[in-house]
Amino acid sequence: MKLSDFDYYLPRKLIAQTPASKRENSRLLIFKEDKIYHQTFNKCINYINEGDVLVINDTRVFPARLYGEKIPTGGKVELLLVEEINKGFWKCLAKPSRRLKPGNNIIFSNCLKARVTGRENNGTRIISFTDPSYKEKIFEIGEIPLPPYIKTPLKEKERYQTIYSKEIGSIAAPTAGLHFTETLLENLQKKGVIIAKITLHVGLGTFRPVKTDEIELHKMEKEYMEITEETIEKINNARTRGGKIIAVGTTSVRTLETSSDERGILRAGNQKTNLFIYPGYKFKLVNGIITNFHLPKSTLFMLVCAFIGIERVQALYQEAIRLKYRFYSFGDACLFFK
């Protein structure tokens, strides 16, 4: 399939720069049984039934962006920590990358030193921290890495975390979950909706752009995921009773689909996934997706197209643009059913 099939034009003014005033007050575009509905997010409760399972990703974003200087030249360096591959050794993205070569030393905020120890084929660097308290210092001096299309400073840092975030490890938020509040989750549970948690730490796999004209040639980076026995039991039991499985975000979709067999039966455990879902993929488990509006040509957009069809998604996105929905991380949401 051609990358151009997943393109669309979005007016810049529709890229949300700040979160909604209240999480649950964002807009919600619903596609169910070939009908379109326009609601506020808190009305999602009317479209999710007793016995259905809502699967949420409890990952938490850590302050992965560091600003430093090369020693001894003083050249400015920006790092995005992606993954700790061994104790004290991190895979990272660097700006400007051409300045950082193996053997270079960096200091951050005059308190944390690192050394470049390697370079990978995909452009990432490997750095090592020598200070035994490096993790504490990263949390002291690091910044939460907002996407580059957000230019407005974020006043409340917790607005880029879900209210149920717990497991530290992501470099970007699973943004579909940003719309939920404690009250909404409680009301869903009172209705009989089952809440189940998975963990997928958002890394390069989720947001790295597709650069191949033939999308099948794109290789996803691996991301850590975990699914517990408790979650397995909730989902498998619900399915036997006819309940639908509704994934909050593309990360939850990929975790569930990675962990299920051809019959849709889940298995527990932790692993790394590089599952790339694009049109032609046969979903084994997921019946519904809550997700934000995604960037054109992104793997996230392709996943949604795989779920309900390219032409349908393109039409729904054009409807959202016409009605001035807000797009991307701090934007509005969709609820799509197969």
C-alpha cells in the first residue's frame, strides 16, 4: 500500500495547543453501526454497555528530555532518552545528532554527566551515566517531552498524564486516556463496565514516522508491554459472556492483539512488541477503539484505517475538520466500533 493513501490536509489552527478546560469536556466523534454521533467525551458511557471491558494503558511519562553541553567545547546538546537497555546505559535521540560521536562527554545542568558510547543504524545514540544517582537526577532536571507540534508551554504537567498513570517508562502519553476522570471511570464501573489495565511504554515504535513509499516495508521499533493474569481473566471471562472489548488508545490495541492467539484468547506476560497494524490486518480481539485524531501518514492513523477502513476514516476525519474538532495529543477523541 502507498504511504500517500494515508495522507490528508489539516488546517494548522485545528492542532490543539492546550488541553480542554476539563478532561471530560473534549468532543467525541462516535462511529457505530454505520451511524455518526457527535457528543462530549463524558457521554461515551452511553455507548459502552454492561459487561463490556474498557482496557486502559497505565504507563506514565517520565522527564525524558535533557539539555546539556559537550565537554569541553560547550556545544549545546538536547537528548531524548528512549529506553534503558542496561543499568546506566540509555538509547536516545540527539539534537543536533551530527555533533555527538562515541567518546564525547556531556554535562547536564552542571550536575549529571554522561558519555556517548555508541551509535545505532537508525540514528539513535547510546549514552552511559556514571553517577549512581542518575535516575534521581534525571527526574530533577529532565523535562516532560511534549510533541514538537505543541508550541504552547504546558502550565499543568499532570495534564499530559492520564489520571491512572502508574508504571513509569513512556516518552509520550497514551493520549486517548487523557479524557478520563475519576468520576467517569467510577460511573462506568457502576454501570457494570469492567476496567482492565495493560502497560505499554510508548517509545519510538509509536511515533517514529513512516519513510517508505510502500508502507509494508516500514519496520516498527520494539516497545515494552505487559499484561497481567488479572486482566487476562477479566477479558476472557467477558468475551465468553458476549461482552465487547474496547481498547483505550492504539497502544492498548497493539498490546491486546500481540498477546492474543488466533482465537482471541489472551496470554499473560511481558515482552516487547513491534506489531505494525495496517489495512489487511485481521483483528482477533478488539471490538472498539477510543482514540484521538492522528497525524497523517502515521502508523497510528494506519491502525485506525485497518480497524474500520481507509475510505471511512478519511470521510470521518473530513467531517471532523468541517466541524472544527481539535486534533492530535491535546485534541478531541473518537470512539469507533467494528
